[in-house]
Amino acid sequence: MGVKTKYDGKLRIYDGTGTPYYLEVDLDIGDFSGPIGQPRQEEILILNRGRMDSEAHYIKGPDDALLMPVPISFSVYLRDDNQTIYLLDMLKAGQDGGTTTVNSNTMATTKQDSQRDGSNNNPAFADANKLTYDVLYLIETGASDLGLRYYECFFPLDQNMINEAEDGNPLLLNALCYGTITRITSFPAGTSVEA
């Protein structure tokens, strides 16, 4: 049994179309970072007039903490091919009220596609121009692959950077995950925007 390395990871970004469009990016840098679970409500201790007795108990705090976005980040090298153009188009789509097409494919948001509280769809953004995507990270193993699906991820353009370097120019990507976080063992069906 061996240790898994960065060479075993793949990442896809899916939109919210019925049969979703996706872009698979190369994770050459190997720096993916994201939580393996979603936030929970705070546990608030209730005591009897500040004293511990048999009536002491905890209650769940407000749902604000449950719905707060969690950060994910990863880097990809800018390439002299269409993958870079499509990735930049996906990031820009829907953020300024402009075009939402990538390689002639209309992107749909994944916002409100998951339920952090287990029963209610997550709320929509006040800004209807903002698109979210699902980010899927998969580690290939010899047996069952394992990975994570981050629902409803928004990529704020002011928090995503190009970093010039001698060995390549990486695009440092940061997203805020507003949806659920689930384990996966394979990528779901979809249509590549590169097709």
C-alpha cells in the first residue's frame, strides 16, 4: 500500500446544466486545498443561572455558521491551448452580467442545487448575475478512487491571480463553496466544454 501523491489527482469544474458541461484541468502543481466537510452550527452551552447541574444542556446556534462559505484553492499552469481560454471564460461567465458561454456552450449556475441544512435548498445570491460551479477533486487509486465534490462554488475574480514564474505561469484559483461537500468515487457524466 503506497502513499498517494499529487500525480494521482484530477479536477473537474461542472456547471448546472441538466447534462452538465465540465472542464477538466491539469493539476500539475499539486496544491489543491479544501475542507473534507461543511460547517456546522455552534453548540451553545445553557447552564442554570451560570451553574452546572443536571439541567445543563447544549442548544444549536443560528444557521448563519452552517451557511457560511468555505474556501477551496488550487493552481493550474497557463497553457498555450484552449483549456486556458475556456477556464478563464468559465471564471468570468456570469460575474458582470456579460456572456455566459464557453466554447459556444451556455453555462448554468449550480446555485441552490444542494441543502446544507439537509432539507432546504441553499439561498440564491442577491446578485442574479453570479454563477456557481461544482468543483470535483478525485484521487485515483489502484482500487476505489476517492475524492470530494464541492457544490455551489463561486470564484471571485479579485481573489484569483496570475503568478509569473520561470518554470511556468500558474493561475492561483480561489473559490468560496456555498453548498454541501460530499465524497465521490468517480466523476459523474457530463459533456466537456472542450468538445
